[in-house]
Amino acid sequence: MRIVSSICLLCSLIWISSCGRQGSQEVGELVAWPEITHFDDLAFRVDGLVRVKDLDSVREILPKLREAGAQLRISSMPGNVANREEVSLIFNDLVSLTKNLEEEELDDVELSNLILGLHPVIEKLIEAAKMPHVHANEGVNSGFLFPIFGTDSKQVGTAEIKLHDDAGDIEVWLMHGGYDGQPWRILSSTTLSLSFPELGKKIDLAVRDHIQNKDESGSATLVDGKTNYFVFPGASGMDPAWLMGGNFAAKAELSFLINTTGPFVLRPHVHR
């Protein structure tokens, strides 16, 4: 009897220990829903293109967006989402929108309205599920990443560009090579040019100072008179009000020295 009791006690302790480990893993685990994340990236991209009225590019991406929408299944919902009932309701609304995208004869107005309706619904779903809302081309500073090309049109670096929707100020970090490259430091006297051809505007980005040139996290970026960090408006005194707002979108191009990003759609980092 003592042997049986000991075995039962040991099994109970193992079961309790196992439950404790599983519970701690579930609590600390981030909510990951790859199908939603992929669809969100595409939806955010075409949303920006609609806002800058580049519907030709939207229609080029539309087959990929439709394919990603067709992959959405309620059965793929992660087990650790918060507010499952609310997420299910929002998910059904999202699926209804994606089905409308399948119509072959969508005119420009219908297509634009459908596209602009997608991302707000996805945002609500991600918020209800308590998922991290990070886009594929988002950098470590919560800005968006764009390749930098040299004179031979080959990528030589990456720019992380962060437009703050609440103040209209812009931060830029330069990196060698790809997304995980090392800081690309250039003389602190250099200015970066950000042009908006369709708006007829152009701004310059410069260092905050020539002593430490701290970014908004308080990290010093100046090394031996060189830095990879530039800002607008800084000390320029220019009014950034036209860049403010969560829905801002404009085609832009960053250039410095002999390098350029080429045209891209500038969108803001939204403060909530």
C-alpha cells in the first residue's frame, strides 16, 4: 500500500509541475497569427497606395491580396488570443470584406473604398486579440525600412524612416547593407533631402547637434564627428504641421551624397 501511495503521490506532483510549466508558457507567449500578419502587411501597403492615388500599383498587388484573404480561416485562430468572441465577430467582418474583393469588375472607386476599409478592421482584430502589431518592413525604432541605392542601382544600405503622426517630425537612421546592417555614419555636417514631388515640397534633415546628437530614446549617435541619425524639423524652424495625422500618406524620395531610396510611400508611426 505504501508503494502504491508513493507512486500516486509522485504522479500527482509530476502532473501539478507539468500544469504549472504549461500555464507559465501560455501566459508569457505572444499571440502569433501568421495569416493575419501577412494579410495585414499587404492591406497596409495597398492602403498607402490608394491614399497616394496609385491605383495601377494597387491592381498589381490585388491578386496577392486576394490570395492572402482566401487563406484566412477561423480555425487557425491561436489558442491564446484574448477576447475570443470579439475576435470571432471582427474576423467575420474581415472575411466579408475580402469576399467583396473577389468581384472581377470593381471600378476604381469601389476598389479604393474596399481597400480603405480593410486596415481599420484588421487593426481592431489585432487589438482585440492582443497581438503585436508590427509590419514586415518595420525597424527596431518603429520606423519603416527602405533600401538605399548607389549610382549603379545596387542596394548599398537601408534607411529607417519614422514620421510621428502627432507632431509631424521625422527621424532617419542609416544602416549599411540590409535591414540588420550596422550604423552607416557620415559627417554630421551632411544634410539629407526628402522630396515630395507630387506635393511640390522638399525638406532637409540634419543632426540635432554636433556634440552627441541623441535620438528620441536618449542614445548618443555621434562618433568621431560622424552619425547615422538625422531629424526634421530640428533647428530649421520649419512648420511640420502638413505632415501630421495618422492618415498621412505621400510619395517621397530620400537622397544624400550620391545615394537615394528611390520613390516610396511615406506613412506615419501612429501614437496611440
